[in-house]
Amino acid sequence: MYTAPAEGPVTLSRLEHMKRAGEKIVALTAYDASFARLVDAAGVDLVLVGDSLGNVIQGHASTLPVSMDDMAYHCRAVARGLARAFFVADMPFASYPDPVTAFRNAARLMGEGGAAMVKLEGAGPVRDAIRYLSDRDIPVCAHLGLTPQSVHALGGYKVQGKGAEAADRMRRAAGEVVASGARLLVLECVPAELASELTQTLPIPTIGIGAGAGCDGQVLVVYDMLGITPGKRPRFSHDFLAGRGSARDAVLAYAEQVRRREFPTAAHAY
């Protein structure tokens, strides 16, 4: 029977070591203390309070209505449930229009919310905010590919980086966020071959969601992973609760399959 890793709290240095050692990083979202305790006890390496709470908690059609107050509230709850996992919090829509505002809001999620790192979507003008935060010792996770806060500009929830020109743009964007100081990179809905290439060439860990098995780690929305998200779930998700007796068993199975490179399969990739 698979058991959770026994080592102490996961740090950013530990995640960087895992990349170098070829150890897969297991990540899940959480939005409250109970789920945070469950996934933490099951040995998940990284917990993300995602602005996906707008969809799965609040029932919105997108992440755009999520506010800083919402994020701070859910971060506080999750922080109370964590003992081991590295804690990342999303910066919600319009919370980082300039570096100074980004700093103020990031400091709130860390100081008030207990996060160890904040996640920002995109590159381009976002680079200035990443650099500003990094220079002030606020660890940043970048997010490229399908960036849900840009859903209207992207024309919907579509795979990004398809075709030679789009792939080149993503390569440049990845280089830019790394040069600006990002320490982790989420790749969402990116062709598996491109995501694998970026993972091999970039010095920072990559966390994939719909980006194939070649990333350094994987993340899913916990409700997708448990098969309880209403409506049609993304192609890259999988119901780990089916055929198992508890949510804990489902999380353990997810962690085991990620670490053994059994999930995601080609069927979950683009």
C-alpha cells in the first residue's frame, strides 16, 4: 500500500532539488482547512489556493469575479490545515496591474493569508511585477499557456502554443519570466511536446495541468480529481475517487500515480 512521504515541510529549495533529482512534484488545489488537512496528510508536495475557487466554490463561469478579499479568506483557512505542503496562492484578476500594487496584494496573501509564494498569469507587462516582487523576496510562480484570467482575450478555454509561431512565443515568454525572477512555472493546456521541451531547458520546476507527463510536476483542481465538479470536466482531469472508498484514498492514488509517472497518460494531453 502506498504511503505518504515522511520528510518534513516542503520548501522551495526542496522543490528545486526534486527537479534536479527527477522526482515528480505532486500538487493539488485546496480552498478550506478540511481539504487542506486531507491533501497535506496524504503527502501532496504543493497546495495551491487557486482563483479557480470562482468556478468550483462560488459557481461563477470564470475566475474573473474573484477578489483579493476572497483569496485572503480562503488562504487563511487553508493555512490552518497545512503542516507539510508548500503553499502557493493565486493573485486574482486585476490585482497586479503595476509592480507596487502587486507588491501590496502579494504581501497581503503572504502576511495575512500565510502563503509562501504567489502565482501571476502571463508574461509581457507582468514581467515588471515579477521582477519587483522577486527583488523584494516574494517568491513568484509564473503561469503560461491557457491563462484563465485572459479567457476573453484568448477567445475561450483553448490549448495554447500550437503551431511554430505560437510555440516560439511561449518559449520567449518562458525565458522572460525566468529572467524576471520566477521560481516555478505552471504550464496549462500546452502541447505535451512543447511542455516537455520547456521543462528540459528551463532551470526552474514546471507544474503541468493539461501539459502532458513531461513536466516536473502535476496539479489538478481537487474537485476535478474527486470527480465531483458538476458538468463537463476538462480532458486533462481524472476521477480518482471512482472505485475507491474515500477522498483520502483518492488523493493517495493520485499522488502515487504522479510519482510513478502513470498519470497523466497520453489521453490527458494535447
